[in-house]
Amino acid sequence: MSIATFGCRMTTGAALFLLFAVSAFASTITDKPPSQGGYTYSLGLPSLYKPFAGFEMQSYRTGDLGELGGLLNLGVNKDLGNPIVGAAALGVEAYGGYRGQAYDGGLRSSFSIPSLLLGAGVDYNIKDDTFDFLMRLDVTGRRGGVFGAGTTLAIRYLPTRENTFSVGVNVPLWGKHLGESRARRDHVVLDDRQPKRMELDANEHSEACLAALEDLHDRVHWVFRFTQPFAEVRGGDAQKAIQPDVAEIAERIASRDDDSPDGHTARADIQAYHEGLERAFALALVNGRAPDEQEVAQARKITLLAREALLEDVLLPYNRLIGQHKKNDSLCGLIAVAQARFGREVLRDTDLDRRASRELWFVFQTVCDYIEEERKLAHERFEDSRLVWLPLQLALTEAQHDSQAELDAIIARAVEQPFTR
């Protein structure tokens, strides 16, 4: 084995070791949060001096000849001014390795604008004894660095040296919270799978159940409207801006019918929603005829299963993401899980024929469709997925949150952490 071949293998081996070491370092950095006994401390300011090491693969050209090289580098950048601003920095580095079959090395100095990731300077190649103009680009690629721990993709370009360029990875040698101060992604990705649709034949429908579902559609809409803030309105005059929404709500409250003789208040419409949900399941259970007491009790039990599936698999999981950008913003994936839970619980806890099971599933599927429809409308109103909130009243009755103990239990369930005091 020649010295040049041995050197190339050593360079490649060192580069791989450096890469794996960084990945291991990034994956083993752990620190308990304050709620679990960890320390609360300040992030502080980044250091003015930022030493780094790395490796790069180079395409070197001189005249008509082209050679490939592998280089290791070591350097330091110094911020000029506040390091958070990243307005300007000076840097020096040394590099060495093998180009083709021979040793290669040199020095670089540069001026860069860290906030723009760009820089320019001079490259001195010791072997060729030449100075050339250098352009540099250091890209993080993603939050936390290309491979974590603040690593960057380093691109070096020498236009006056026959367009020689190199691509590599630089690793910070020390510094606080490198690659840790922000989450890797600035959004969450929701499951966009589509649950299988239940399509009923004409003889499986009951007109009474369909009418109950149509009424339930209106109830779901008003549960959303009564529980959503007017956060989407715009205008210099706040009172004038919210006037159309206030007028709509006031008109709804003032309206009266046989179901709500005292007006459609938020409390009345939420109660009517739960009564309508139970009525729809009862009519699906008995194929549209008047249910007896035993069937009403069974429908009430099925309604509890439906509300539990909505709360546990749709409402709480989605609401835990409030304040975060959502990719594939949709309830479809959550609804698929909820429908699986509902179907499993109904089949396990009840003894129903095929027709009743299918129509009960259809009712739950339709209610989920209504909720997804209202989520889309809320997204359109707010124009931002971070602000969309699903009302828990879709799954919780007033009797389930009318005491402090019940409210505490709901909060603990929502945040998935019990109260300690």
C-alpha cells in the first residue's frame, strides 16, 4: 500500500469517525426539565469565538487536469459585534490532507456575514504556493444543524483556480446549547390517512335518523360558534370589527322555537347537541322507530362510548397542538383512530345485528364529518392553523365539568400530567 493510498484512507476514516461522533454526541445530550427536577438556567449569549473542525471532499482543477482530494480542517470564527445579530465575522482556518496521490494543505482567511451564511476571503495553497479568491457558504440545512450539534454543510469555491470547489461538514468544537435551543421542526405533521367510508344502502337508512343527523349538523356548527373567540377580526376599531359576529350571535340567542323556548343560548345549544347525539344513536339502534326504555339506556351507553372516542382520540390530541403550525392540517388521521376505538367498543360491549352496527357507525362517521367541516371553517376564519381549537363541549356534558375537581381532572388529562398539589 502506497503512502498516498494510506493517507486517503486515513482521511476518509477520520471524517467518518468525526461524523459518527457528532451524531452520538447530539443523541446523548439529555437534561431533565425543571418539572422533573432539572435545573432552570439562562441560555446566555453565544461566545464571540467559534472554533470548528471538519472535513471536505474537493474537486481541484489546474489547467486541463482535475484531481479529487480529501481534506481535514481546523479553524475559528470571531463575531464582530453582537453574536446574536450575526452582522459580521472574521475567520481563519488551516486545512490538510491528500489531493490525488500527494499531500495537500493550506491556509484560509475570510470575512463573512453569519446571518446570510455567506463569506469571502483568500485561500493560500502551500503545495502550489498560490493565493486565490475564496467564496464560502455555510448552510445549517435544518434547525439544530445538518447532523445535529450545530453542524453545517460547508461549501468552498475558488473561481480563480479553475472553478475548484469543495463540499464538507464543519463541527463546532465547543459552545453552549449548540443545536439545542430550538426544536428541529417549526411545525407538526398530522396524519393525513383517510378512514374507510361507510356507505349505507337505501334500505339501511331510517328517515328519522337522517333527520336527527341534519339537526345535529346545525348543533355542531353553533357549538363551534359559541365557543370560538373573535380572534380573526381585523380593524383599528375593535368594537366595529367584531360587530358582525356579535350581531350573528345575538340573533341566534334571540331566536326561539319549540326546542329552545327561552332562546338559543350557548348553554341551550350545547345541551341540545348532546341530546341530539343521543337521539341519533337511539334511532340508528332501532331503525327509526320509537325506542323503549332498555333501548334508550343502550343508546345512552353507546353515546358515552362515542363521546369518549371523540375526546381521547380527536379533541385532546388536536388541541394539544395549539400554537403550532400544522402540516396536513386535518382531523382525518385522528378520526380514523377514533372510529376504530368506537367500533371496537361497541362490538365488544353490545350484542347488535349487522344493520344496527352499520347504522351506528354511520352516525359516528357523520358526526366526525361535521366536526372536520367546522375545523376547516375555523381555519379559514383564523387564516392560521396555530389558532384553531376544537371545543371540548363536543364530548363533555355540563355535568362533567361543573366542579373544580372535574376541571382539574380534565386539565390533567389534557396535558397528560397529574396535578402534584
